Amino acid sequence: MLWDWGYAIDILPELLRGLLVTVQATLLGSAVAYALGLVFALVRRSRIPVLSQAVWLLVEFVRSTPLLVQLFFLYFVLPDLGIRFDAFTTGVIGLGLHYACYTAEVYRAGIEAVPKGQWEACTALSLPRSRVWTGVILPQAVPRVLPALGNYMISMFKETLLLAISVLELVGAAREVGSDTFRYIEPFTLAGIFFLLVSYPAGVLVRRLERRVGYAT
Amino acid sequence: MIVFEKVVKQYGGNVVLRELDFAVQPGEHVTLIGPSGSGKTTILRLLMTLEKADGGTIQVGEDYLTHMERRGKLVPCDEKHLRRVRRRIGMVFQQFNLFPNMKVMQNLTEAPVRVLGLSKDEAAERARDLLELVGLSDKADAHPSQLSGGQQQRVAIARALAMRPDVLLLDEVTSALDPELVAGVLNVLKDIAKTTDITLLCVTHEMGFARDVSDRVLMFDQGVVVEEATPAKLFTDPDHQRTRDFLRAVIERA
């Protein structure tokens, strides 16, 4: 028989451990991407030209090179420069930095969608700049872009497999158990099903969020 | 209270204000009328520091808005100086510009707490008094989106007053409202004009309102003051043909 149920059940714990690593990498990576992306977006708008141009350059560079190349760079080049993290941390930093460059654009769009009158009202009330951001602009900009941010988390979830070059996440685990027995159909099928089981409900959630944000604004 | 001296403002090659001179006394209620694009709103926006003048000087009280004095000389002002002068001025916008992410109460307490350093309780008390003044005591916990345009504008008036400004700028505050909501907003403003000693500078197309509240009306056209007079004089017996044409056009439209 092509499909061996006994084998599939045997490898399940191994694959679930891989799934857990994938989910952890996604959550931590998104946390980095959401926070860093916001910082990038704000620095891009800052009135310090050197800083905003440096961030622009970084964002353009990261967005125009493949994530895999960036991960290879972090894994193999940084240690030569004396910067050493464990494989998982390096992966999370890589994912987070890469996606921060995309979320920065998402935040930027959200910020620009806040009407000019809101800024003018803040000026008329003499609100300090920091409070303008935290009290008025971001609370209006961020809810609007939550669906877009959520979509990036889903893409990131699927791209964690690139960490397989050195981390036993879901796909890495599937390959590993497969290479022990030379049976690949069960591990990779199950890995695919796991991705589907997480991504699909997450996608439904994001679409529901989209509708709610649509009503709110 | 306010002194404009030879103020120039241009957008691109388009000159909006040509060496404008005019002054407003403390407590005076002055209305600016004139065709669209004649520079009326620009005057308010310059005072609120939403725009920068290209030439001339603007004074608010004893401070310059365009410059600051340093060692007896006038130098271009910095942000800190602007902040201080700006605090004496409040503005109500055509589009209300309430903060949609805050309830009415927080719209009113935000700046008094963050800028004037009032305690939450003091600010809330001040806000309740103002909501009563504008007839919206029951809306403190509403979100701006739940209010009609007229109600939103009355909240915006209360929000500006919560900062206790010396000068209140009103920029076509009823232009975005449905006709039946205009009277409610104007009545609140008439009340404020009558019961406070605030300096009012309004841009409006509501000639009835201009007549009721103004001490002085300025007719603007193409960046200069064509004519200024008491409302009684200007609305019944204007000296200039340009003013007569404008008033006739406005009355025919209404």
C-alpha cells in the first residue's frame, strides 16, 4: 500500500514538535515584524533626513532580495563576523526583519489614510507630538491595517520552512523523519495538512476582521 | 489682540494675501466675508500656524507668531515659541475634525489634561460645563460617529473652548452641515459671543449670523480688504460696488 497508517501515526509526535517550532517562529517573527515595522514607518516620516534615508535604503534592499538569501547571510556570514545566535533566534530575527520591511509599508499606508484634519485639530489643541501619534494617529491608522498585518503573519507562517536550513521546524522535521525510513509520502502529506489546518482558519479570521474594520471606518 | 502687517501668502505662483494689514482688538468679534479663494480661510490658518506666512509679521497679544525677539531683534521663530503662542488660540473647523477614536468626553479632556496639565477630574468637570453650554450634556459617552453633524460641530466648539483660548477662530463652521442643523450651531456661537469676552474671528457665508454677532465685518477680495464697516453699515449701505455685488449674489443664492 502507498499510504501506511501505522507509520503516519508513529511520526505524528515528531511532526507536531515541528509544527510547534513553526508556530513559535511565526509568532515571535511577527512580533518582531510588527514592532520593527512600526519603528521603520515612523522613522521614515521623521524629520531627520539621514535616518529616514537609511531606513528607506534598508527597506528597499530587504524587499528586493529573497528571504532565503537573507537567512543564508545571517546563518553563515554573521558568525564569521563574530556575531553568533542560536539557529532559532537567527531565524526569528531574519523573518522578523524581512517582514518588518513589508509591515512598514502597511503602517505607512494606514498613517497616510488618516485625514489631514486630524493633524490640524491636534495642532489647534497644541497636543505634544508624541501624544498626537499615540493618542490620535496610530489608534486610527492601525485598526484599518490589521487585516493586512494579519495576512503577512499567514505568509510568514508558510515561509518559516526556509528556516529548515538549520531549524527542525515542520518541513525540516518531515524531511528528517523521511530520511530515516526513505518514506516521504506520509511526512510531507501530513506537513501539508498541518499548514492547511492552521492557514485556512487564520485566513477566515483575517477576512472576518476585514469586514469588521470595514464597518468601523 | 491680533495684528497683521504686510502679510504675504502665496501657493506656488498664486498670491492669496497681498501685503495684508488688519488688526483685531481684544474681545472684538470680527467676521470675514467675501468670495471663495479670497484668502479669508488663509488668515485663520496662518493664525492657527497651520500655514506659514511668506512675508510680513503677525502678532498675537504681545508675541509675534511669525518671529520671536532675540536680543532686541526679530528672528524666525522656533517650534517652542510657536507652541506657547498657539496655546492662546482655538479653532473650529468646517469638517469638525473630532477624534473618532475617542468618546465625546475624551475629545474634550484630552488637550486640557495633556497640554494644560489639568487633573482628569478638573478636565471632566470643565468638559461637563461646556457640554451643558452647547446643549449636549447627555452625549458625554457617545462616539462622534453616533452624533449628527450639528452635534459634532457643537462638541468641536466645546473642545476648542476647553483650552480657554483668548481667540477663537471659526472657519466656515456651518458650511458642511445640513440646513436644518445650522441654527443650533449658530445659536451656541451667539450665546458664547454674548456671554464671554473671547475674541472671535469668523469666516462665514451666514450673513444673518455675521450681522448678529459682529462688531465689525471685513469684505475680502483677491487677498486684500475691500471694505470694512459695522455690520449695520456694511449690510445695508456698503460703499463699494464689489461688496454690493457679493452681497447680492449671496442673498440671491439663499
